[in-house]
Amino acid sequence: MIWQNKLTKLLGIQYPIIQAPMLGVTTPEMVAAVSNSGGLGSLPVGGLSPEITRERIQKTKALTNKPFAVNLFVNALDNVNLEEALAIQDFLDKLGKKHNLEFDRKSPGSFTFYSYKEQIDILIEENIPVVSFTFGWLDNDCIKQLKNNGAILIGTATSVKEAKLLEDTGIDAITAQGVEAGGHRGTFINDEPLPQVGLMSLLPQIVDNVSIPVLAAGGINDGRTIKAAFILGASAVQIGTAFIPSNESLAIPSYKDRLLQAQDTDTQLTKAFSGRWARGIRNTFMTETEQSGLTIPEYTIQNSITGPIRAAAIKQDNNQLTNMWSGQSAPKIKLETCSDIFKELIKQTESIKSI
Amino acid sequence: MIWQNKLTKLLGIQYPIIQAPMLGVTTPEMVAAVSNSGGLGSLPVGGLSPEITRERIQKTKALTNKPFAVNLFVNALDNVNLEEALAIQDFLDKLGKKHNLEFDRKSPGSFTFYSYKEQIDILIEENIPVVSFTFGWLDNDCIKQLKNNGAILIGTATSVKEAKLLEDTGIDAITAQGVEAGGHRGTFINDEPLPQVGLMSLLPQIVDNVSIPVLAAGGINDGRTIKAAFILGASAVQIGTAFIPSNESLAIPSYKDRLLQAQDTDTQLTKAFSGRWARGIRNTFMTETEQSGLTIPEYTIQNSITGPIRAAAIKQDNNQLTNMWSGQSAPKIKLETCSDIFKELIKQTESIKSI
């Protein structure tokens, strides 16, 4: 297996394996472990305050002197529709009571989600070498600022159209997110009908339609899937779900356990948790929210509204009332640390015979 | 590239490339062209009368002395709900008038769809070497009869659960149908929520959970995707959409043209044409039927109801009022004959460098 290519050189990494940014699961320890292993860790900071953003970056830097990516959410921000928000909050209060979960709702005035524009200065001051992003495109000024500072920029596409639009903004690489991927869909053009293209179809079509390197995301969890992605034209793979059961992950024990037993059809796409399509393991929250018939507010509003009940569920290790993001391929490697998982991925890939 | 494996030996073929059975598109000429090229052609006979079944088999046999598969639909048959059927027929009459398409509705009493059980004797009499099937499992008696006659049996699964159930019936191989695949989903356990697993996730999981050979279907249209499927553990690939534009195909010119221009997100899953989930290029029929708000009768009833308007559309080369089944990967090889398309697939696969 030849690991080095144009992209690994650009990123200054040994192996073209990227740990997916998973807000709520990824820790500075996870990011550092993957970067120290020769891959690229990704620190998710989407929507976080400038202060917390800086704190997490500095914590990661204290654990590695290798390059890592910082991942931004570049969506536009919506206003709250108070009536819709109130209806969902009433529903969640009842849902919590039914399942003995106590929490206080937040007033819509206190919903916070920081724009990525408030984070750019910090990324520049901290000399972040790789900036990845999802839910849209970076504006021209941010691209200029980051590029002048030497950052490599990686956007996320769920269709050929999105990939071409991102390439036109002058960024360096694109992550092709197949329908198999866990967590939020990166979709930013026409989410009705939502693009749901399998990686086997999406990856080669994006590769054929852009001239910058393409990263593959979705369904990659072992040596076979890594090698297949490279055959399809990927310059790197992005792996998320496989790292969730690790020691370095913030996932609660009942989420890790459930994930390790997951089967191919256990996940589905839902807007119930955040107002944005995301793939997770089917659970009570998802089912009951969808069956409520209520209008789910747009992202990021629904995300803020469901915050308190999810936080309460996490405290009680209750995997039925918070999100269990997962791709369609459950983790196959049952090792404890991100470093061991990473090493095993490399070993498996190298052991596949050429055909 | 090493083409030979346990499955090719079992099937008696040179290349593990199977032309997908596409009822309405596949001709005996297409089947024979692929079998004569060293692959395995598949003749679809789902729901056809015993007489037509025999006629098509004999026509295929006249064109090749190589093995080919005959493909059955093994679903249970539903009764007509007259009220629902009438409402859809009224809607289709209006839709036809709006688009200047003349046709006569059929009376529900004349809806015909033959059970596969009426076709088994013919398959045995004609010594069909490979019998593939979809929409369920073959009953024990049919399996015994076919096996006693030396036939190799191949079922279709859209989930690990379906694959294991099929393996338990004692068949020889399983086609793993990724969500990328065009035409009808083979799903037969729980179609709500419909399993929509991408091939990158589905294929290795099925391979790991059964001990018989697995064929890969969905998104395969060139050398890269063929090779990737083998890396993921496939013993053969099944290719449909790539053969639709060929001379040997029954597809109308406007369907072929549309397909050759198709992009990754142009298809969607719909029940509008047949009452069963199937992937095709989005068009007027699909959109207007779904927006009608009417209850779509179950397969095969809706299939019979929409028959006349689709037949009229086909006569007028109108691709907006009949089904344009397609996978998420449009045909990439723009050659005229199935034999040339097949050769090019082999050539592309062999030219991929090992990594």
C-alpha cells in the first residue's frame, strides 16, 4: 500500500486517514492521538464561543505537535419561531417526565450558536494548519485570511453540484460524504429531496468532476473499506464511528455498548435532534419526536431546544433520549485507544492482497 | 486482476460480471451478448405468463449456448382494493389528458401477474443453469426441484438480516443490493423504514455474516467500482444501468438520452410506478403521483394500474410518463453494443494499478 500522495504532502501527514470531527464525542485527546499516530485528527468547534474554541485548540496543542484540523460549521443562522419552539419545548417536558428525566428548558433568548466568523481570528492567531468545514462554504474574506496564513482548507459535499461549487471558491480539498456517514449531512444546496448518494456512486463522480483531492467519508471502518475508497479515487479517508467506542471519546457507556452491537439497518436519518438531517441509531427520542407530528424548527434552533434534555440523558447514561450518531458501518475494531484503533486500520489495509 | 473464483466456477463463466435482470429493458439479445462475452446475462421473467416465459427463454437459447440466469419475482400476490384502484385510475386518466396521452384503463379483474410457482416447471424443462430471484425467498419445494435439476440459486438481500434468512434456505449465493441500485429494491423484511444501506456498508457486512458467495449490486459502472467491490469481498458484480443505453436494450430513445446525461442526485426512490420501492430518474409521473396525495396500492396492483399509461408513453417516446429506472451512477461507457460495453468494463478493471 502506497500511503503518500499529493494530499498527505499538503497536509504534512504520514497516513491519509482523518479522524472525523464529532462534536460532543471528540476530545483534544482523541485529536492528538490520531495526529500523533501519523493521521490527521479533527477538532470540532462548530457553534462554540470564541473562548471555548481557543481553549480546546490550546488543549490539543499541548498534546501534540503534529498537524491537526479544526472543523467549522459554516451555516447561516436562523431566527427563532417562538410558537414552534414553545410547542417542541412542551413536548420535550412531557417526554422527560414520562421517562423520569429532569431538566430545565432554556428561554429562546438564551439559545447560543456562534457564527464561524467569530472563530476565524482565533484560528489565525493559533496558526491552525488545516481548517475543514461543513454545512456550506466559507466566505471569500475568510478564505483569503486563512490562506494568507497558510491554512489548507477542506469543504464537505454530498453531491457533485456541491463539490463543484466548493472547488470554485478556491479551497484545497473536498470531503465526499456518502449516505452511509454518521452524524449530520453536510448538505447545503437543496435539502428537499436530501441528496442520499451512496459512497460507491458519489466518490468516483466527485473525483471525475473536480481537480482537487477528494476525501472519502461514510461506511469506512476497516482495511477493506479504506482500500476500496482509494481504488475509487480518494486521496484520503475520513473515519468517525470507528473511534466513538475509544477511551478518548466522550460517548456515554450505553452509547458505546449500543454502537458495538449495531447492525446495518439500525440507523436512520432524522431531523429530530437538531433540525438538520443527521444519521444516528434509532431510539426513543427519534421515534417519539417524529411521531409527535410537531413542526421541527430549523437548525440550529432545534439543536438548542433539545440541548437540556440531551444533557440530562447523558448525565444518566440514558442512550434513548440523546443522539447516538452512527454511520451504517458499526465499529469493527474492539480496541481501547484511538492509537491502537488507528494502528489496526493501517495494519488491516496493508495486509489486503492486491487482486 | 484475477477473475476466477469459487462462484465463476460454480456458474461456469469466465468473468464474474452479471448483467442485471431489467424487466422492460432486457432482451434475449442483451442476455446472450453478455453471456457470449464471458459474463452472465440475466433474463427477467417476473410475473410473466408461462407461455411468454418459455418463449423468451427459447429465444435466448437460440442466441447463446453459454450459461445465463433466469430471474424470478418471488413476492406474494395481493388482492385489489377496488376503491383505491379506482381513485388512482381516475387520477391517471386526468394525468394522461393533461399531457395528451391516450390509453384505456384496464378493469381490475384483468390485472395479471403470474406467480413464480407457475414458471418453475418451465425452468426445469428448459434446464436453466442459474435461477436468480428477488422480493423474497423461494419456497422449499421449488428449491428442491431446481437443485435436483442442477440449477444454481441466487437470492437478493438489502440487509444482513435478509441475507442470513436467504442463506438458511440453502441457496448458493446472495446479491447484496446497495441503496445505489436502480429499479426495484429487493427488500422483503420490514419495508418501513426501508433498508437504505449504501454498498460500502452493506457489502462487507453481508460478506462477514454469510458463508456463501456474495454478488455486489448498486453503483457499479466502471473499472474502479468493479475493483472496489472485489476489494470489499464480492465474488461477482451485477451491473444494470450501464447496459440500458445499448442497442440491445428496449429503453426508448428519450430514456437513453436522459440516462446518459444523468447526475448523482437525479434519481429517487418511489412507489409511484409499481407500489414497490424502486429507484428511477425523477420525472413528471413520479412527482405528480406523489403529490396527488392518493394512497398508492401495493405491488403488484399499482404496477398493473399504471401499465396502460406507461405503455402509451413508451409508444410516444415520452420519458416523463413512464419509469426511467436508474442507479445513482449513470452509464459512463458510451459504446453501442453490450459486447463492447462488457469488453470495456473488463479492460478498465484490468488497467487499474494495484495500490
